[in-house]
Amino acid sequence: MAQGRAQGRARVTRRSALPYLYILPAFVVMAVVTYWPMAFQVWMSFTDYGLGNLRQDAPLPNFVGLENYIGLLTNAISIPNFDFFRMLGFNLWWTFSNVALHVSLGVAIALLLNAKGLRFRGVYRAIYILPMVIPQLVVANIFRNMFDPDYGAINQGLAVLGSLFGVEQAAFHIRWIDQIDPPIPGIPLTLSYFALLVTNTWLGWPFMTVVASAALQSIDKEFYEAAHMDGASAWQRFRHITLPLLRPAMVPAAMFGIIWTFNLFNIIYFVSGGGPLRQTEILVTTAFRLVNEQRLYGAAAAFGVYTLLILLALTFITNRISRATESAV
């Protein structure tokens, strides 16, 4: 009897250990590729790791405790016009303003593509996917050239439109990238921000359109037929049927867009370069400068830890919102 129980416990132990054996290879790969670099970065953030520590025979860096973290918060970094909290505020504004535009445009265009009787629907969907497949580096350089004050397509197009109304061409010599004064009184945003917003909106809405189109096609048409028979208007059908049934698909897509846009390095770095006067700099581009220009590896590591904590907080908040939203459907 005791032997049978022992054999049963052994079988249960083997079955319970089997899933861990399956995930062990993936865990080993993740430990080498992800967890070890993260642990090394956290250790580096508590040291004065610098350029001299890159040599093989160099001594270990000195332990400085929270000096790097405090230095970042108090702006004690050798970068001109560095302001951590102003940069964080712009980074959050940049993220949510972009994602709000992407989701709104994506849903609106998906609704247009889903309209009955629309011809060449497949052609439109194929064309709208193009911004997603073109490399961001190429897009950033093209838009930077388009916003050139002398030869850019934006100013030239505005000049052509202005000539139709008798406006002189000199009025459209707009310095989109390096104009310091804000275009809207009371709003501390430069023209560079709006140039970046246009660029990233062109890149971001196709993904939201793809997600919204798939969600719209999954909605049962009987809901709309029943609502139409009950006398519901088009707006009521959109508000009480389309929006609630789109929500479970669009909220995770918006969460992905928030994380992606928060760390969007290519557009900021190659369109505006963080200018003018670092007014469009975000956290990830500043971390890049700390490593590649200032060679402050310890401070850059602490900056990376701050970025990780902020992204974790954003993820936690959006997950809570997502669960609350889905439970309301």
C-alpha cells in the first residue's frame, strides 16, 4: 500500500516537472539574452562606469550608490538644456497625442473601408499598408527633407496654395525643424513637434486601421439590422454597437501603440534631432546621447532603469484600464 502511494507521488512529481522542462530552453535563452544584460545594467547604474572601464585590463568602476539616479533628477548631467521632468512631460504628451490621433484616424478609415458598395476595397487596403512596410529610417529622412524651409515639399505646396489667394511666397518660408518660438501662444510646443506629429501619424494609423478593420468584420450584421428595425439612428448604432464591440480589439492595440511610441527613437532622432534646444528630446534619445556622445555609461544605465520603471507603470495602468473596459462590454 505504501509502495503504491510512493509510486503515485513519483508520477505526480514527474508530470508536474514536465512543463518546467519544456520551458527550460526558452528560459536559458531569455536569461542570456535579456535577464543578464538587464542585471548588468542595474549594477552599472550604481557605479561610475565610464570610457576608461572598457579596457580589458581596466579596474572595476567605483560604487557610487544613488549618485547617478539623483544626478538625473536634479539635472546634474553635462548635457546642455537637460531637464529630466520637462523631458518626461514632453515624452508623455508626445506618446498620448500620437496614439489618440492614430486610433481616431485608424477607426475612421476602417469604417470608410467597411462601407457597403465601396469599390476597389482591396486596393485601398494594400496601399494603406505601405507606411508599415517602409523602414522608419527612410520615412524619417524623407519627411525631414519635406520639411526643409528652402526646398521642402511642404513649404512649396503651401506657397502654391498661397499664390492662389495672392499671398507672397516669402510668407511660407517656415522653419519647421529649428523654429524656437511656439506657434500657438500659451502652448509650449514648437513647430518641430507638429512636424514630428505629422510624420509619426503617417506611420501609425495604418496599424490601427488593420486592427479596426478586422474587428469590424467580426461584428455580426444582425446587431445592426435589429437596431435599424428598432429605429436607431446611424450615430446610435455606432455608439451602442460599433464602439463597444471595437473596444476589446482597440484597447490592446492602443496599449501597444503607447509602449511603441514612448520609445520611438528613429523619428525623433532623424527628423528633429531632439531640437530645437532639446525641446523635442525624449528619454530614449537622451539615453543614446549619454552613451554615444557623453560616454557616461553609469548615468545612461540609471536613465535606462528610469525608463523601464516608467514603462512598467504605463503598462500596469493600461492593463487596469483594459480589464475595466473589457468588463464593461
